[in-house]
Amino acid sequence: MIGNYEYLVLSAAVRLGNAAYGASVMKEIAEATGSPCSVGALYTTLDRLEDKGLIITSMGDPTPVRGGRPKRLIRVTPKGRREGAVFYQIVMRASNGTLWAT
Amino acid sequence: MGDVKTRPTLLWRTADAVSALLSPAERLAVLGDLAEAHVRDGEALRDVAGLVLRRQLNQACSIAGLCGTFLLALPIGIVLSARAQHWAVGAGVYLWSFLRVGSVEPLARTIWNAGDANAATVAVWVLLNAATLAVWSTGAGWALGAFARRGNWIPVLLFYVTVLLVSMIRNDIGVLPRHPAFAAFGVVATATAVHSALLVIAPALYGLGLGLARRPVSVAARVAFAMAIMLLTYRAVDV
């Protein structure tokens, strides 16, 4: 089973589709969690997900907004989508009937 | 390659410099993400340093990293610095003797039983020792450069730390009288520092540069270097 942070990265990448790369995924995670996402944590998680075959990354073209540097593009594999769905189902089942409000 | 033109702050320049320890492609992607996300300079430095640290620890724990550390960096660092200190004791005491009484012969004949040594033969001995250390250290640095070229810097760092620590901790000059009047003590300590700094660390840095360089070293230079190592090592065995 994937970890919490891996799930955050996977779901952000699925939402972003072709626009998924380092900075955009960091922004998505920061908005979803309300806390900043460090580039170090993101890149090590990307490596782990890639090793597990859940994503594929590739270098994109350089863009002016990035000072002429390329993006590390992220594509979620079918296996990654399945793992994300499994994690989501587990969280939903585990949360069923649980009241968190105090 | 960095973004120092658009963000000419010290922190960003430092982050840019630290990111050089990442692979070239990853470095560009990381700096691009930080620039696009408008991450503050201090946070950028922290993020880049954290990523570099994680990468280095991962590499250090790999088979290649462990081999580089335990089969190359640590043993060679210990041997080189210990040998540098050993020869420094000889060079330092001979130098002290020469400065004190204008001759090295009594010292060579009485204390070290080194035969008919005169200033010229001692000078040749010191120079050959220096050349041996320099060549060995250059070779070690060159080998470490192969690891650094793959982004594996922990063995390189450990090599230099080992050389510095062993040079400071190991103490061959303990065989000498420690009375303050014995001026050779200071001469030997100075010689040890010079040996470690100039004949181990500096050549190893030069060798590291050779190992990091993309341009290949000519076959003739490699053969000459190998011959020098072989001949000087052969001579050093008897020293």
C-alpha cells in the first residue's frame, strides 16, 4: 500500500493531467493540505513512486518563467491509478461512521 | 546555469551552488520549480540542501558508496596521512638538526643508524618522499573523482576528514622528548602539517579535479603516472 504523501502526489498528478510537474504538484499539495510542500520531499517521493512503477517522469522543454529550465513532467501509470484508488477506498472504509467533529 | 542573474542574493547563490551536487537534469528541474513557485531564498536553500543530503545519504548507503567509503576513502586516507606524518617526523628532525648544528650526519649516524647521510642525500630522501606522497595522493583523488562524477560525494568528504583527523590525532612525535627546550618538537609538528596539507590534501584535490573532468587524460600521461607510482612505491617499500 502507498503512503499518505505518495497518495497526495499521485492524486495531484492525476488531477493535473498533462500539466503535472514539480512546481504544479507542489502547489496542488500546498492548497490541499494547507501547508507548504518542500521540493526535497517531493522529489524523493517522485523517485520512490517511479521505482514502484506508479508514475513515469520525463524532462520537458525549457520555459521562460522558469529561467529557461526544463520541467520534470509526471505521468501516472495505470498501476499508479489502481494503487491510488485502493488507498482511497481504504480511507473511505476506515472513515465510515467516524465522527471527527468535537 | 543558475538563476543568479534574476535573484542575485547570497542565499540563492548558495542554493545554486549546493544544487551542483545534484545530477545536471535534476538540478535544472529543481531550480526551475523553485523559481516558478517563487520560493523564498532561505527556503530554497533549505529545500535544496535537504534534497542534496537525502541524495547523498542514499548514494552513500548503496554498494558503490559503501565500497568507496570503506575500501577506498577511509583506508587510503588513514594510510596516506599516517605515512605523511611518519615521513614528516624524519624530515622535521633532520631539518632541526641541520638548523641547529649545521649538519645531519650526527643524527643519522647515532640515533637513526642511517649510515653516512649528508645534507644532500637527506634532501634527496625528503624530496622523493614528498614526490611519493604527492603521486599517491593524486591517484587517490583521481579515484575518488570517479565517485564524485556520479554525484557520490560522501566518500570524497570522508577521505579529507580522515586525512585531517589522522594528521591531528596520530602522534609519531611522541617518541621525541617533550621538554620545551627540545625545539625539534615544533619543527616536526610544522613538518607534519605541511606534509598533510601540501603533499596529501593539495595533490588529492588536483587528482579529484582530474577525475571530475570530462576530458580524457592522454594515454601517455596515464602511463607516465602509472610508472611514477610504481617506481616511487618500489623505492618507498625500503624506506
